Amino acid sequence: MGRYLLKTIMWIIPTLFGVVTIVFFLIHLTPGDPALAILGSHATAEAIQELRKSLGLDQPLYLQYLRFLGNLLKGDLGRSLVTEQPVLLETLRPFPYTIHLALAGVVISLLVGIPVGVISAVRRNTFLDYSMRAASISGVSIPVFFLAIILLWIFSYHLKWFPIIGVGDTSSWWSLLYHLVLPATTIGISMAVLIMRLTRSCMLEVLGQDYVRTARAKGLAEKSVIMVHALKNALLPIVTVVGLYMGQLLGGAILTETVYARQGVGKLLMDAILARDYPQVQGTVLIFASAVIFVNVIVDILYRFLDPRIKL
Amino acid sequence: MIQQESLREKKKRKRIGTVIFRFLKQNPLALFGSVVILITILTSILVPVLPIQDPLHQNLPNRLKPPSADHLFGTDNYGRDVFSRVIWGGRVSLLVGIFSVVIGSLIGVTMGVISGYFGRYVDAGIMRITDILLSFPALLLAMAICSAIGSSLWNVVVAISIVTVPRFSRLVRGSTLSVKEADFLEAARALGQNKTKIIFFHILPNISSPILVLATLWIPAAIITEASLSFLGLGVMPPTPTWGNIINEGKSYLQNAPWISIFSGIIIVLVVMAFNFVGDAVRDAFDPRLKGEREVGRG
């Protein structure tokens, strides 16, 4: 156990370091002078020089990099050029909205994906199975942002059942929930099709195992064979893969937030990119990527805990 | 001798032809997919000579008109013909999708083979880079690259290629490791063949099927990523039409002119689905172990 944890940590540190390095140099490769971009083309040469100095842009790149690393260790990601607030604070403020969206999306996708996958596996090669598989392959082929637009068009513009934009009135949870329905359904559907395919193939594998045959031979009801003996064993890989979809989930969240104009982290990132607010872009990308790394590690550890066959 | 050789070649080609024919006959979905892909590629190549309207021609009095005989998919906010924009957009989207997978897989395969074959420090270094690239969500990495190097057609290709590379290098490293210890490689080494020859004539042919499968499944993923980038305004810039930016422009007119976004979206879904049908069938035929690989490609 101890050795495994040590190994994981030894893996996280260089990976995080690599991510930080890539993001830093990517952002600083950007052609054009950020100071010029902030002040506009009418600014005087002195003003630009002044700003460059205060941002530390006049120093050589490696010094900027070292200073960035140093600040990062202190938890300082710099200040946003637009709001002049610390980047970390700016990023954490809209975080709850993105978490709401992601969690609600995952819950919907599990509630839809697992039962449909189980039914599809149990009724293998029937009309029901074929139609569910056809639905899932169409679902896999729909880009998340287009799904969001279709739902928006049908349910907000046509039927007027749901609001068009925003996260709603932050003081009322009812309003928050109401504004969450369509975006969460978008994410939910786009993940459910993946989970359904996965559940189906895991179930098919488990249903072919000896212990399932034993359970049937004992004369157990088919329902309990499927629910207890098969599904329980199929759930483990499903849970793991859901964790590994984290990156995709965040990508989907960025697109969904853009369509529904939700003030989440994805929209923050888009706004920062468009405003050329480079410290904010840098910070948001870093926080996103680290979140994915940590979730993957946690899922890996959980998997090892849950699966007695794997020795720690 | 030469004649014999060419006869053998012919026989071989015929055999490949029958194999493909039989494969498509057994997989109606793959057949449908191939037909759609073929039509899309042909129209994309022939679009300059097709009798369709200029996708950039503005006709303001005629703006936001619903679909009609003159404008199959209606007109957009500048009075441009949406049908011709979607057809021209397909040219860009398909080009980006195919090119970025070709470039990304070439680099990824090279890295993977080197990593798997030479092992040790080279392997550790390449796999570290792969791990780091894989820890970024695909769309996020593509967004970051595009916002850094600017949005042009080739920059989008570069961004999506970089996202594609680690997927291939990891797969190819694993496959290389599994054939590395095979007896026929031992024999080739014993005969004194050099490393380049071993890699090109013995390793690559033996790991080509998983590479082919991953490539077929990554083309639709690359098309979706390109569309997502253009939709966010980080991909190919208007007025050049791509499927993503047509949907983005139409988004503001969803209330009065939904046809701008909807038609273009339906075409993306159709083409991506066609690639997925073919990809699934190819995977089942070649390598059932790859199940689930595609899932990494979305988002």
C-alpha cells in the first residue's frame, strides 16, 4: 500500500511539473505583446514599457518561468489583467456552477446509461437491443455543442419550458436547479451513450462467467441473478471509466456553458481567451488539467481499494 | 519472372478487393458509412466545379430566408446560401480531420515504435511526454494551443495533431513491446538485419491493424474537435465556412432562422456517424481488444 502510494505521488509530481511547463511556454509563445494588447494601439511607448515592467515581461523568459514556478508553490497564480483580482479567486468563484453542472450530468448519465446498458445486454440481439445500440451510436456522433443547441431550440425557444441563458438567481436553489435542467441533460445524454455501451459490454462479459451460471443453476430468480451477481461485478469497471471520462466531461462543460451562457469556469476560460487575459487563461488551464490528474489518481486508488484481486 | 510477379500482384489485389467486398456485404452499417464518406469526399474535392452558389456572396435583402427551391438550406444573416456554405465547410472540416490524424499518427507511431523498441531512457522520456499530454482534456489542450498560436486552418491542424500524438504513441508502444520478443524478430536479429530494417519490415507490418483501427476511430473525433474549436471561435475564422463556425453564427438566430445551425449540425452528425460505423466494423474485424479506445476522443 505504502509503496503504491509513494509510486503514485512520484508519478503526479513530474506530470504536474510537465503540465505547468507546457502551459507556461504555450502561453508565452503567443505572438504579440500582451502589454500592447491590454493598452490598445493608442498607448504611448512609455506606458507600454511601464506595464511590461510591472508585469515582469521585460525579463528574460527563463527568469519569468522561475518566478512563475516560485509563485505557484506559494499558491499565487498571478492577477487577472481584466479584473485585477488574483487568478485563483477569479477561477474559484464560478467553480460551484461548473461542479453543479458536472455532477448533475454524471448523475443523469448513470441513471440513464446503466439501466439501458443492462437491458441491452440481457435482451442481447433483440429488437430492443438493436434500437438502443443504434440510439447510442447516434448519440456518440452528436457533438456536445450541437446537442446543447438542439435542446435549447426545442425546449427553450419552441416550447418555452426552460430559460435560455444563465445560471439563474443565485439566492434561490429552485431557480438554480431550473436553469440547470437543460445543460445537465446535455452533458448527461452525451455521457450516457458512452456509459450505456460500456455497461453493455461489461455485462455481457460478466453474464458469461461461471458464477453467473452457478447462480442460475441454484435456481435463483433471473432478476436477482442479474442485479446481484452480474451487475454488482460489472459496476467496478464502469465506475473506473466514469472517472476517466473526467477530461471529456470538462470539455463538454466548456461547450455547454458557452451555449447556455452559464457563468462557469468554461465560460471564464473562453472570456479570458477572447480578452487576451493571459494570466487568467494560464491559471484556468492549469487548474482544469490538475483537477483531471487528481481525479484520475483518486479513481485509480479507489479501484485498487474496491477490487480485492489487485494487491496494493 | 517479371510476368509472374505481376500476376501475383494482380491476384493479391483481387483478393483484397474481394475481402473488402465481403466485409461490406456482411456489415450493412459499414456499407452505408462508406457510401456517405465517399460522397462527402467526392463533393469536397469537386466543390469548386459544382454548380452551387458562391458561399461568400452576400445578398442582404434576401437574408434569413427559410429553405426553398433556390436555397435548399435557407439563407443566413448576410443572405448567403447556407447549403453552399455547408458543402464548402465540409471541405475544410474533412481536410482538418484527415490531415491532423495523418500527421498526428505519423509522429505518434514513430515515437511509440522508438519507445517500445529501444526501451530504457528513451522509453521513459517519451512515455513521460505522452503521460503529460494525455493528462490534458483533449479539447482544452487544443483550445490552449489555438489561442497561443492563432487561428488559421494549418494551426488548427497542428493543434489537433498534437492532441492525437499521445494516443498513438501509447498504443504503438504497447503493440511494439508485444511483438518485440517474437521468434521471427529473434531470427531477423540473428541474421544480422539492422534496426531500421527490423522496424520497417518486421515490426510495423505486424502492428498495422491496431494503428489502422485507431486512425479510423480518431478521424471522427478530430472532425468533432475541429467543429468544437470553430464553434468556440478558436478555429478557422469566418467568413471561411466550416461546420463549426456556421453553427456558431447561426446560434444568434436560433429564434428566427434555426435552419442555419440545424442543417449544418445534421451534416456533421451524419458524417461522423458514417466514420463511426466504418470504424466500429473495422475494429470488430481487426482487433476486438480495442473496444473503448474511441471514447477518449470526444470532448
